[in-house]
Amino acid sequence: MDTYDFIVVGGGIAGASAGFALAEHGAVAVLEREEQVGYHATGRSAALFTAANSALTVRGLTLASKDFLVNPPAGFSGTPLLQPRGALFIGRPDQQGLLDELIARTSALAHAFHRIDTAQAKAMVPVLREEYVAGAVYEPHSMGIEVHALHQGFLRGIKRHGGAVFTGAEVRLLKRESRRWLARTATRSFAAPVVINAGGAWADRIAAIAELRPVNLQPMRRTVVLFDPPPTADPRGWPAVLDIGEQFYFKPESGKILASPADETPMEPCDAYADELDIALAIDRINAAADLPVRHITKRWAGLRTFAPDRLPVVGYDPEVEGFFWFAGQGGFGIHTSAAMGRLCASLVLGRGMPSGLAALGLSEAQLSPARFKSRPQ
Ligand SMILES: Cc1cc2nc3c(=O)[nH]c(=O)nc-3n(C[C@H](O)[C@H](O)[C@H](O)COP(=O)(O)OP(=O)(O)OC[C@H]3O[C@@H](n4cnc5c(N)ncnc54)[C@H](O)[C@@H]3O)c2cc1C
């Protein structure tokens, strides 16, 4: 039996950021089912940092992560974690109200959003169709994220503090015994007073292994394709372009175009695949907005974005048993909120309450606690 202070189930960005923040307070073991970390949602994201989310809480967690991403601790990463990109939210004539709403909900932020007209949008992304784009909002400080470097930086930090990351380590049994949790994989046993459930799409399943009630997370598939830009276009300096109605987005990616129909298909937790229909939808929707013919798709994939019923993260101890901590529901914002989320997780695990910077943004423990979904009697 290997004994630790904290067992983290799941080695995606959530488990890695939680383990990183906890590693200076005790011995951490991260247990990841797959042979490689980042195989699921974390390795399949669009890698965009944006503060446009409709939930105030998520905008707060995003901006609270920015300092870390801009200035990570010494030795965290050999490359910058953020790259300048910008984000352009475009709207048809009937969507101008949505653009105004985005400006209204972000007006109090130091992180700027500007309303711009069709000509200004076209100057940034010349392939946009004038008859489609009636106006836009520009977020100049939206960034591209080096997800691999960020994820590996968290994992390296865990090991530097004496923690361990086990791959090929599917947790099959979780049991509370003698005031500690026992976690069993096919080949090893681990014990710790606290277990952190960072299982992404599988977090409700992991709770079930521990014989706990779910919080009713819903994994949703999102599809992505990569294709070559037309020879007449040079996308390298384009911002990410997002439909304000969340029906599609596209952005430059290593000389190609990365595009998505922004689909949200409810799924059981699984190794998600790209569906042909969703690929066709992405192409159709982008063609309506931009002169961007898709001749050859070079890569396609899909991943699961997992949401709690209210679309806010689930962070806190389970109210029904000692030492079982939920860290789930990172939806479509788990990468760009990861630095603040990891800190928040560690602070609540250690019983230190909401970190002051996040409390100042109006975040409360009750708002994120799994107890909000467990008030009904058993
Ligand atoms: C197409 C797409 C685009 C996205 N774009 C963005 C974006 O631009 N910006 C952004 O911030 N976010 C984005 N996201 C969301 C982001 O990827 C997720 O919020 C984040 O990766 C969730 O991380 P996680 O660690 O919770 O989940 P995961 O990365 O899925 O990790 C969970 C891990 O738990 C492991 N696990 C499950 N059960 C067990 C078990 N029993 N034992 C051991 N291990 C187990 C799994 O194998 C898995 O590796 C996007 C997601 C997708 C799919």
C-alpha cells in the first residue's frame, strides 16, 4: 500500500493543476487511467484564452488565471504559455443585440472588448463576407494557449515536490476505511485521507465507485477539423473568429485553419470521435460567413466538454462523506481557468476557504460546492 496525503483521480488539466497547487502542502499521487496524460478533453481543446464567457464566475476564474499564464513560476515552462491572437466575435444583422450584450457584460473588466464595424472586421480577416457580418466585437487580449506546455508544467511541479504521476492506473475501487480513502487499480493500492475527483467526463462514475450520489454532470461532444487555407489567404495574423450565437468558430493553427461547428451533443463518457454530420455543419456554417473553401481536411477530432446542470464548476467536499473532494464540470473553460482553479481547489481542500483574490471577485464556496446538487434527501 502506497500512502500519500492527497490522491488525485484523473491526470487531465484539472488533476494536474490541483496536484500542482497541493504538492507543496503534502505528498500527491495523480492516478490516470490512460497510458498518456492529456488523452481526453485536455489534449483535444481549441486552446483559446477568452474572457467572453456568459457566467461572471467563469470570467472571474479566467482573469484570475492570467497572471500565472503570463508569468509562470521560474522553471515552469521553457516556452511562453500564451501567444498573442485576439478574438473577433461576429454577428449577422439579426445578432447585433448579442454583440451589445457581450459589451455590456464585459464593460467593467480591465480586459478590453471593443465594438467594431464590418469594415474593421474585414480589415482583420479579409475572407469575411460583407453581407453576413453586420458588426463585431474585438477582444484584443484573447490569446492562444500552449496547452501541452501548461499541462506538463503542472505535472513537473508535482514531481519536483516529491509527488508522483501514475499512468495506466485506472481507479477501480474507492473505499473509506479507518479515516482514509483506499484507491485500488489493477496492480496497486493507494491510501490518503483526501481523494480529489478530477475525472472530467467520468467524475460522476468515479463518485459511483465510491458509492456516492452523482452531481449529474453532462459530457457534450465538440468537433474540430483542421484544413488548409485557400492559397490566396494568409491567416497567420488573423484573430480567432467566433460566431456570437455560438454556432461556429475558426482560427489559424500552425499554417492551417482550425474550425468547429461549436456542437454540444450530449454523450455518455467515452473516447469521443468526430461525426461526419458535425464536420459538414462546420463547413456549411463557416462558408456562410467567410469565403473559406474547404478542399482537404487534414485532421479531425472530437472531445467531451463536461458541464454541471448550472454550467458552473463543481469544487468542494462531498457533503455526505469525509475527505471526498469534487473538482469537475470544467466545461469549455477548463484550460484557461486552470491556474486559478488549481489554487482554489488546494485552498478548499486544505480548509482555508475561498482565496482572497477570488472572494473579491464575488465567488463563494456555496456557489461552487457539490452540495448545491445534493440538497434532496437520499
Ligand atoms: C473541442 C474542445 C475545445 C475546447 N476548447 C477549449 C478552449 O479553447 N479553452 C479552454 O479553456 N477549454 C477548452 N475546452 C475544454 C477543456 O478541454 C476542458 O475543460 C478540460 O480539458 C477538462 O479537463 P479535465 O482534466 O477535467 O478532463 P480530462 O482532460 O478529460 O481529464 C480527465 C481524466 O480522468 C481520467 N479518468 C477517468 N476515470 C478514471 C479512473 N477511474 N481512474 C483514473 N483516471 C480516470 C481520464 O482518463 C482523463 O484523462 C475544449 C474542449 C474540447 C473538447
